[in-house]
Amino acid sequence: MPELPFIPETITVHLGPPDSNAENVTIPFLDYIANVASSEIYPTWPENAIRANIYAQVSFALNRVYTEYYRTRGYNFDITNFTGTDQSYVNGRVVFENVRELVGELFNDYIRRSGSVAPLFAAYCNGTTVTCAGLSQWGTVELAEQGLTPFEILTYYYGDNIELVRNAPVMGSTESAPLYPLQLGSTGDEVRTAQLRLNRISKNFPSIPKILAVDGIFAEDTEAAVRRFQEVFNLTPDGIIGKNTWYTIQNIYIGVKRLNDLNAEEITLADVTRQYPGALQVGSRGDGVRNLQYFISYVSQFYDTIPAVPIDGVFGEGTRAAVEDVQRTFGLTPDGIVGERTWYALTNAYLGAVATIPREYVEGVAVPYGGIPLRIGSDSDSVRLLQEYLNYIARSYPEIPTVEVTGYFGPRTQEAVLAFQRRFDLVANGVVASTTWNEIISLYEALYQGNRLQDGQYPGFDVGA
């Protein structure tokens, strides 16, 4: 159990009672809550009633995730859609537009008891055919019509010793939405982050105009890009980045990178290492599994017999099946367990694949980590690539100094690396191992692709006659 709750990027739902042989689906947490809310309540209810119900639904789901209620019992999912024990989720249903808007605003707010850490197990029922000791969904309508606020409705059912945690961080990013909406005249790193992501998204959605400069200044070109983004993704097209728009931008940005970037699922929490972590098998978790999944997914680009797998640090059935395919490919016993022979066969294949990639700099091409950390005194083509990437990034992030492209890792290159690591909350040691390298090429690729105009795409500024 983590020390503090976070909002997961995704949640895995079992489409039936816990012990049934039903399908599991993994979906964005925001989409899950929008589906649940659309399945359980009515869009015509008073807004305060809808808000109170969403708070309860978010808290209920987060409690399941935070306590690992099902996973600690041997299941490979976070929650079910069986209303006898969990919330209603209708796979594939269309959600109500006004409900989706409210969920986008509230999905990372939750209820907890005062003095507690865990999200409240916010029990509730419809209050008509089924009654319970928690919130009555139809009862919230009556209370809202009496003028109660969402929080007053919640205290009516759950007691006075509750509080709302607002704007909790989303897993995979320490970034929560800005405290205040971003709009014309706003400045700062949050604006720059939004600009970077919108430009990258526009590669796949060319009707979104380019933002002329990723400079952290919210000007007319940024407003135009935001407004068109909102139109494309069915948000209120007001040109303002509130919580809903912020997280939709974040989710779409993650999605387009996964669709288009060979290294979109690079490891960001731990260095890729060839050191054998010990036997890995179904039920294993942690960085060793993440590294394994990274190697499998990378090598899958070169071997048709090996499938890519999600890089989530959990050794489930999908990872086991992929390991068996790795073992068959390399002539090993396909037992689905990663021992030393399997580990080194896989990592050798990875380094062999990386070695085939030219190390000269080609603008726009992000070369994967070569397996050798770069530090003061390093002298290689990899250092030359690093310097080119850092110089390109420095155009948008002036706090990162430019360096001379020599292929030698001297004090100036170390200074640039340290500035990058501090700026993006990495361990500031001046050494470029896989974590820092992957963060650098990920940002470089996003900036480069974000600056490319698609055919017919508005460039973000007036084109003279």
C-alpha cells in the first residue's frame, strides 16, 4: 500500500462477479468514473446531487485501488462491475456530456475521514429498491433541491468528520492540474507544459493549430489551439485550461505518444539495468518486472514472435505469455519464469538491437539508450547525440545551457545535464543513465514533432501575402 493515495491513470475492471470467468478491461480512471456516473445516476438531476454522487463514486473506487482489496485476494483486477459488491460499469456505453464535464472537474477529488489517509469506503445505494447505511442516490436529489451543497449532502450521509482532498496527483506524474485556470495572460511552467503537449498532439490531430513558441506565455495562438482542442474532444470550447481540459490534454498526449513513439513506454522510475534481478514470475512486482517488460517491448519491434506488453511493474498472465514467447524464440524451455538464462538472452537481444541503430545525429530521430551511462570524461557518439538533444531542448527551456557539440562529456555538458535533471525532478547527479536519457529523448521528440506542420495545418501565426 503506498504512503499516500494517488489517482491511477487507469483502472482494471472485471466485467462480472469476482469469481466469474468474465473479461477484464483496463481503461483511464477518468473514463471509468464518467461511465459509472452515467450508469448509476441521471443527467437531469440537480448539479449538486450529481457532484455529491461523483465524490462518492471516486472515493469508493480509490478505496478499492488503495487497499488493493481484490489484488491482495489473488485477483488480477482492481474492481468489478457487479453491483452486489461494487459499482455499475457498462462496458462501451455512451456517457452523458454534462456528467463527463463534471467528472473531468472532480475525478481527482475524494472523501476521507479527518485524520485518515485512505479514501473513504463511500458506501451508497439507490435508496429506493435498495437501502443501506451510506449515501442514498435518490436522497441526494431531495437534499440538493432543498439547497444543500455537495459537501453538506456528503456530511448528511457520512457524518461531520469527513473532508475533501482536492486535486490529488495522478499516477505517472507529480503534476496535478493548475490551482487556477490558465487563460490569456497566464505565464509559467504550467503554460509551457500545456503548449508542449498541444503541439505534440497536433501532429496526430492537425486541425489543432500550432503554437508559435513554447515559451510559457498564454497568448492568442495558445488560446486558439486550446479552443480547437476542446472542440475536437467535446469539451466546452472556451479557450481556457481548467482541470477538465488539463487532464484531457494530459491523457491524449500520453495516448498519441504510445501510438507513435517506438520508445513511448520507456522506463521513467528506475534505470534500465542488465543486472539479473532474481527469478521473476507471475505475482512478481517492482522495478525488475518493469525492466523486463521494457526489454520485451523493445525487442518485440525486431522479432515478430515476441509481443509487446504493458510496462506496469506487475508480472501478470500477459507478461507470462510474452516471456514464454521470448523463451521459444531463443530456444529456451517455455516455462514463463525468468531465470538467469532467459534474462541474459533477452538483454543481449536488446543490446544487439540497439547496436544496429546509427549513432549519428539525425534531426527528429530519438535514439534509444545505449546501455552505457555517460558522465564526466565520456567520449563517444552517444555524448554527441546527448549534446544535440540538450541544445534542441534549450531552445524552449532557456534554463538549460547550450553546449558545444564535441562528443566529449566535459563540465559544460555536466552543467546542462544537471540543469535538465533539476528541471524535471530527476536525481541530479550529472550522470546520464537510462532514466535521464529516456526523459531527454522523450522531451526532444515531443518538441520536434510539436514543431512540425502537417499538410494544411494552420501555423499559429498569420501568413503574409
